[in-house]
Amino acid sequence: MAAPYPQVILFGDSLFQQAVRPDGFSFQAALETHCLRRLDVVNRGLSGYNTSNALQALPRIFPSPAPAGSKIEYLFVLFGANDASLPLPTNRQHVPLDRFKINLTRIITHPNIAAHKPKIVLVTPPPLDEIHIASKDVADGHGQATREAKISAEYSAAVRQVAAANPDVILVDLWKALMETAVAKTPGFDASSGAVLGDPESGVRGHLEQLLPDGLHMSSEAYRVFYDLVEPLVGVEWAGTPQEDRVAYVLPDHRVAPWLSEDEYWRRT
């Protein structure tokens, strides 16, 4: 097995699982490029999981640290899109809002994670295009929408609250960034009145249709917005340094590596 590098872990639901997609802009590939030779980016996105599922799986994903194991430097946590599902007979993903907040807190304070002392980043789930979701869910046999825009927004607000209650945790407000992007690219839409894109009350999907093609999951454009929020948070120890292309490599750059010359290496071996 290759020697362990420090790690960036993407822990979440399908929004992280799909971050590796090669079509268009790949969030994970961009982050791996940013971290190349310094940090391994490990995707633990689990499609369909809510925070209760995640807590039960956590000891298998994050076992107790071993002396020779990899250290988690950054942990990104993105749950809530499934927790916010409505409690329907055809959908078992719902987690009540108060339990969701407790679950998130338990995840970020779990002993198996805390032992690494990572930088923890909580990410709000993105907006929901309920107008699109409603028609899709009915077609899929649910009888009604499995999610509502207003309720999903409450779960994003809950992530903000958990981040605020944990001073060492960094918040990435993906809901806000994507909604602001969608509003800016929807000509004539006035959000100042309280209208929200994707909400049946507004009746307007606007550019949210491009950011959330199926109403829930993100497009390449949306992942690009997400990456622009994340990139400045990872690698502050090497960003902006005089030799940024070489600083903090796990194995040194070939121009400064203290390796033996070829002849000396062969004489010794």
C-alpha cells in the first residue's frame, strides 16, 4: 500500500458522490489538482444517506486513528438534502429538524474524527427546485413532491446554526451562493419581495433550472460555484508563498530533493 498522505475527506450524500463526475466541470478533480502532492482527496459521498445513516456508518468510514494511518487535515460535511425529505410512506429518508441538528453535531464531534483535529467545514445543502421536483416525484410514483423548497431551506438554516454553535467549524453557505447565482442570472426576477426561485409560490425556476437540472442535484456550473467557495479554504499554508508550486509537498520537488546521485545510489545498492 502506498505511504499515507494527509487527507481531505468529502463526507456527505449524493451531492458529494457525484462531485467526481468527469462531464463538464469536476469538483473533485479540481480539488485534487489543487491539493496534488500535498493532500489526498477522499470521496465518501453516499447517495441517499441522511445524517442518521451517516452516524451509523461513521465508525467504518473513520476508524480509530492508527499510528501509521493517514491524518485527516480537512473534513467537509454535506448532509441535509435527504434529511429534509417529507415523511411519506414512499420515502424513508426524513430526519426531523431537531434530530438533524443533533446528528450533525455528533458527526463533527465524534471521537474518531476529533482525534485527527481536522479543520471541519460544514456545508449547507443547496436550494431545491420544488417546481421541477414535484412533477418528477409524481411521475416516479410518490403521489406528491418528496421535498419542499421552504423545508429544505430550514435544513440549510440548521447547518448555519450548528456551525455558529461550534466556533472552530467553518461554514460554506452553498444554499446562499447558488441562490444568489440563480437570481443574478434570471432577468426580471425580484427577490427583494421575498419570492424564491423554485418555490411554487413564485412559479419561477429561472436559472435554478441550469444549476439543479433534476431539481435536487447540481450541474457542472453549480459545482464550479461550490469549488470557488472551497478552494480558498484548503491550502492556506502554501497559497501565496514565493514558491507556491513546491511548498508543502509530502515528497520534495525534484529540484531540491536530497536524493543521492544516480552513481552514488547504485554504489550503495
